[in-house]
Amino acid sequence: MAEDITQEEWQDLIANDSKAVILDVRTEEEVEDGFIPDMLNIDIRKGQGFLDEVEKLDKSKNYYVYCRSGARSAQACTLMNQMGFETTYNLIGGFMNWDGETAE
């Protein structure tokens, strides 16, 4: 099931989740402007390429998905749920509203 969560919920959940995977679905250019540490980047705009890469992931993990504003990540969560991923979280507001830790 996909669930929209706030930045505070995101940080609280990840801190206590041993099965957490952070998934950044933005483009490589966007990632170069900064990202949430320890993320995996698979660009949703690659279409079938995105689906092929996601299919290789461990479906038993919990995925914390973000993009720039929250729209593409919501779409990614829906696609992942259709592919059999049980737990996906969408970051409301995306990276542009993120004020937690970042890396470059």
C-alpha cells in the first residue's frame, strides 16, 4: 500500500526501519543539485527502463520514495504497488521542501 507521509513521519519511520530503502526517482541532473543520503536513484522518466530496474529490487523491503515535488514519487509508489511491492511511502512536498540532511 502506498502512503503519503510528511518529512517528520519519514524521518521517524526510517530511523526505526531496518528494511528501509530510500528511492529517488528524479533525473540525474536533479540529483546533482543534492539528494537525501543513502538513496538509490532510478529515474521514473525512463519509462520501461524504470520498471526494469525496479523489478530487480527486493519486494520485502520498505521503500521511501521521493522526487522534486511529490508528484512523480506518488506515481512511482502506485506502479511499485501494482508490481507487488507491499510497502511504499511517498514524501509529501518532495525534495524541494526537504530540510533534513542532504548530500551532494
